[in-house]
Amino acid sequence: MSNNIIVEKLIHKGAEASLYYGSWFGKEAIFKKRIPKGYRIEQIDKLLRYNRTLNEAKALIRVKNYGVLVPPVYEIDVENATIVMKYIKGEKLKEILDSLTTSKKVQFLREIGKSIAYLHKNGHIHGDITTSNMILTPTQDLFIVDFGLHDYSDSIEDKSTDLHLFKRVLLSSHGSDFTICFDAFLEGYSEGYGIEKNSECRDILKNILVIETRGRYVKKEDRL
């Protein structure tokens, strides 16, 4: 590895990838390396990690062009299933949301709603919209991170599922602020989708209720 690229320490180990903090040509960086799976045939495992690394990196690059705040990609090392991206200094929204003023909660959830709308109307499904995957910087910029489960789809069902899962996250992790936060999120989402796609947006939001009624993800007694 070049002297200009330094991996200093492991900061998070997940089921699919490990995150390392370091520097890339003098810039603070995160190295996201997909973990090999011993239970898979080696060639298949390598191909899966190669494709998923490339998919995530391309998604980060593309959605940035829509005005969504995501970590800029510095380098893609597909052979080692690693993405090098800018280190975003800040706090996870999950850890600070409950302590924010109501006006700030509304502001940030509207911003999130807009960003997810920009993704959806351009055919991107995040796949893991949680407040743990949102970082608020000292300058009050809100970044969306971890596109490891990203997919491409124009399906109403897939977009509704993305939103439904976020709804569940808000209820379970921020229950006391659920109504304020989810209403603000939906306002931002509708605004981000725009008048030209208003009909599609309405269909997506209505389908959230269809998913809940089906009981696909929640027991009947736990439906929202």
C-alpha cells in the first residue's frame, strides 16, 4: 500500500463489511472493506463482493449528483472489495435526535425526506434508511451513509418498503417524537418528489398502508 494511504484503526465491524479510519493522500478517510464469507465458494464470494462494492460506490457517486449529501468516494479497489471515501465528522442522528428542539427535528426530517425522494424518483432504493445511517456534522449538514443494501428500482412497492422500514425505525427508536418526525419526513418527501410526479408520490405513500395491512413485516397487533 502506498505511503500516501494509511489505514490506522478498525472503527466498526458489521456482518457484511468492516470500517477502518485512516488517511488517503493527506485527507481523513474511511475504508469500507467487505468481509469474505468462508461458507461460500471462493470464486462466488469474490464475485459477490466485487459486484456489491462496485454497486455501492457507483450509487454514492450518482446520488451525489442529485444533491444528496453522501460521503465523496476517493477510490474504488474492487479487487480487495474496498471503497475509500471521505471521513464525515459528526454524530449519528440516532444518538442526538431526541435532544434536539422540535424545530430542528422538523428541519432535519424534512431534509431527509427530500433526499430520499431524490433517490427514489431517480430509481435508487437505499435499503437501510435508519437514523444510525445519518450523520449530522458540526456545520449542521446531514449526510446519508451506508449504501451497502442499495438497489435500483422504479417499483412503487420497493419505494414504499424503503419508507415503511424507516417508519418502523422512527417508531422503535424515537417513539416519543414519532408523529412529529414522520410527518416532517413525509412533507419533505412529497416536496422532493415534486409536482410533476405527484401522482407517483401519492401511490408510494398509500402503499405503505397496504404493506402494513398485509402484515408483511409486522404482526397485526403491532401495526401502526
